[in-house]
Amino acid sequence: MKNMEESELIERYIANDLTEEERMVFEIRLSADDNLRELLRIHQLVDQELGDEKQLKLLNDLNDITSKPYNKGLSRVAKGAVAVVCLLVSAWCIRYMLTPPDTQTPVPESVPQPAEPLLPAKSDSATIAPNSPIAALNSSDFRPNPSLDGLIGTVVRGNGSIEASFVKPVPNTRLLTQSGYARLSTEGFFRINDGTAKQDDIRLLVFSNRDTDFSAGKSLLSMNPVIKKDSNDDFLFSASVSTRLKPGLYYIVLTEAGFNEPITVTSFLITQ
Amino acid sequence: MQQGDRDYEWLEAVRSGDKKGLTRLYQYIMPSIVKLVVRYGGTEEHARDLFQDAILILYKKLQQSEITLTSSFSTFFIAICRNLWANHLKKKSNNHVTFSDEVKSMYDDQLDWHELEEKSLQVRMLYKAMSKLGDDCRQLLELFFLKVPMDEIMARMKYGSYEYVRRRKFMCKNKLIEFIKKDPSYKELTENQNKEL
């Protein structure tokens, strides 16, 4: 009971709710009583810090966030190896794009000039010729996705334990559809640099060019990779699927289960 | 997403307390924090606490004033964690762990590291004490701290009288203060404050 009365007195003092006389008596007590001073300090601290609604919500959220497992750390990727892989992919890409496409699809005699380049030239990829069949299609379906396009050929996580690269398809490979279906095949390799990741954690997800946020986006499809270990302890993956996709630009994202960022990305185009 | 955009997004997530953004930051940066902590004898649990402390420090700082990033956000954030962890180790033992102060010194003119660390410690101590209370007491105090009107508190908590609410509030608050006084961080903070006086 005494505690309760004391607490009430302290609260009234903080709220400036004491009469002049009560205040004087309280302050005299305060100057002589260490325990009362300590109690006053705690009351002030509690009122100040726990009365901040935004901060209270933040603390609740932080507790919730950190109670969930995080994506296990990946060790630092060998930059040299990544650079070599990027160079190889770029060189392959340029060579491929300079080779006439192997296509049976008749090219329309007259195709309208697009208002803007459909696939702006990147340093490591060629542009689509304005008179190509792609140029005649809806440009928004072929517009590069800035969230994913910049990640092509790179290993995104600097502190990762997985380094990976696509060998196939090279970026912007054109796939033709037959009766509305396209045969999508992918191959590549990855290396696990520490024990935090497992080979079965690899995921291959296909996104359209309209996904603006990979971590919140939903993949159009998930490909089941077949994984083999090679003599260098690297893993080779391959996956193949026949799928119905409308003409447009798509991205294959290699990621790790439960990890909501790409490890590496490649792209392909569906044309009719 | 470009690095600059990401830095901005994370700074904004901390400033606004955006849960989605903070979750992304947690997923991205935890492996680095765990590595740092484990290398110096800590556990994943310590790393989680460190993440919370660092967010709180930044949040408090951003409520007061702006921060100009002179490095990437993740470098900055890890520097805060490293600093907190070094202080923690210093308090726990006599082993003086030396971390590079290069990044810390980049922000010295913007952050009062000691004050912010103390604030964060205080807030987490209070929050921990609150979480030790029973649901009923915690809810009641939260409503009081958020200055919800008495009538509404009575209705929400299904209490019968104004007097009961008042008495129960003081009882819960005294319980909270008891938990705070028992917390080891409280002793540490009190000693620090006495040293400063």
C-alpha cells in the first residue's frame, strides 16, 4: 500500500499535479532520500521511453523479426573467380548475339519501328535489331527490369558461401514457342564455400520482366535442378521444362532456399 | 536495385520502423554480424541482441537528426555492431579487444556513440522488464503509457471500476520497477551515471 501511495505521489509530481505545499514536502524528502530519488528517476525513464508508441512498435517488431531464422551466411566470394565468370558470360553473350538466330519463324515483311529501344545496349550484351520480330511485339513485355537486369552475370551476395554462374541460357537468349509452349533449359555451376549452405538449397526461379521487387515478387515458375558433383568439388546443375509463356523478357534467378535475394541471374526472351 | 537506393531504403526503414524493410535488412546483414560475434566468442543470440541494439541506436539518432552516410549503409551498420560488441567484451572481461576504429571515426562527428549506446541499453532493459509482466499487466501499462483515456482502458480491459483500474495500474507499475531494478543492466547504467555525476 505504501508503495502504491508513493508511486502515485511520484506520478503526480512528474505531472506537476501536486499542490504547492505537497510539492515542497516532496522536494524536501527528495533531497534527503536516495531511494525516493532513484524511484523518481525510474518513473521518469519508464514514462518517457515506454510512452513512445512508435518505439514500442519498433521493439515489438524487432523481437518478432529476430525470433525468425535468418538466411545463413555465405562466405566471401573469390572476386577473381567471379570476374572471370562474368567475362566469359559477356564474351559468350556477345558472340551469340552477333550470330544470326537459328529461327524458322517467318520475319514479317514490314515491322513498325519501336518508339524506344526495347533492350538498351548493355556493356555485355547486344541490342535487338529494330527490324527483328521482337521489335514488333509489345515493348513493355520486353522492357528490361532494372531490379534484375543489373544482376545478370554477377554474384550478388558479397558475403555469400555460394558462388554460382549460369552457363545456359546466355543472357537474352531467344526461345521460340511451339503451339504456345517453349522449351526452357538451363545449366550452370555453383560452389559451396562453407558449411552453411547445402546443395539442395539451390532454387531456380523464373520471373517476368514486370517483377519490380525480387524479394516480394512471386516467381512464375520454379525449375527443379538436377545436381551433380564434378571432380573439383563444384556442383553442376541443369534443369529443363516445357512451359507456356507469352512473348516477353524473362529472368531465371538462382537463389538459396529461404534467402530472398538473387545469387545470380540470367535472362531469356520468348518470341512467337 | 542500386547500392545507393538500397542504402537509402534501409536508412528509411530504420527511421520509419518499417517492418518489411527491417526484415530485409535483418536477412541481409545478420550473416556478417554473426560472423563478427562468433569470431569473438559470442553466439547467434548475442548477434540478434546486437542487431536490435544497433537498430535502436540508429532509430534514436534518426529521430533527433539526420545522418549523412559516408560509407555504404552495411559498412556503417556493421561498424555500430562492432563498436557495441567491443564495449560488451570490455565490460565482461579484462581482455581488451581491438577493433579498427576507421569507420567509427568517420561518424564520430555525427554520433555520440556512448550516449546512444546507453539509451539503447535503457530502452531494451525497460522492454525486457515489460515482457516479464503478465499479459494483463503489460496490456494495461501499455494503454496507460500511450495515454489512452481511462474510460477506454476500462472498456478494453473489461475492468469494473475506475478505482480498480487505478490500483491495478500502480500495482503493475511497481512490479515493472521491481523487474527493472533486478536487471543487471540497471546496475550497470546506474554505476555509469554515478560515475558521470
